[in-house]
Amino acid sequence: MNRKIAVYPGSFDPLTFGHLDIINRAMTIFDEVIIAVTRNSKKDPLFTVEERVGLIKAAMKENSRAKVDTFEGLLIDYVHANKAKVIIRGLRAISDFEYELQMAQINRNIAKDVETVFLMTSVFYSFLSSSVVKEVSSLNGPVDGLVPPIVKKALDAKFGR
């Protein structure tokens, strides 16, 4: 059986409903989606890699076709190691496109057998980013409707509430 496997890489710091929107829509196209949490992010993460993996697993517990994993190094190497042929990337706005296009082109240059598929975020989540969620939450603002309840609880704990 030739399963269609896609990798959705990112920092997911934290997981938002925008991420879940992309994951759930990708699940309608692919047999398995691997949510690959990067270990070597240049960003200063709020949550450890292990915390992020745990939150994603908890949010995805109802879907057996979603796998959560971590990776470091070259994304193409990870994609090949998992016998995937597709990288999923979400786009919120035109501002995301230039960077994502560059990454897709360099990945395609490295590995001609791997495609990048762009999924446009649903309009409702087009403003949403992990950075915005962290900022709002750090200022004790409401993040209900932006993140799953388990992520809200984890944010409250990180910010001492």
C-alpha cells in the first residue's frame, strides 16, 4: 500500500487553532500527517520541545493519523527518513509567501522528489500567530478561541496564573 505521508514542520510555540486548521485540512488530503516540532529553532521558545510535543499530542489525541515528532537539522533529511513526499506549509497573508516560497524553492533544489504544498489559513485565523498568542497571554489578555483549552491552561501556568 502506498500511503501518502506529509510533514508539517514548525516551532508550534504554542499550538494555535490556526495550526489545527491546517493540520485538519491536510488530513483530508493525506493518509498521515507528521507534525514535526523543530528542536533547533532560532526563536526563543516559551515552551520546551517536550512541552510542545505533549500539548500537540493532547490536542490531536482523537486523530490516529496524526503523528507528533521532533526533528533537528535539515528538513529534507527528516522528510526522507519518514518516507514522506510532501511538506505542508500554512500561509496566513501575502507577507508569509515570500519567505515560504524561498524555503520551498531551496528544498526543491535539494530534493526534487519532495513537493511543498501551501494551504491558506481559514480567514478566521488569518491574523493568528503563536507570537500574538504569547503576547496577549503574557499581558493577561483572553486567548480563548485562539488556542485549545489545554494550551490556554499551559499558558496560564507559564505566566503564573
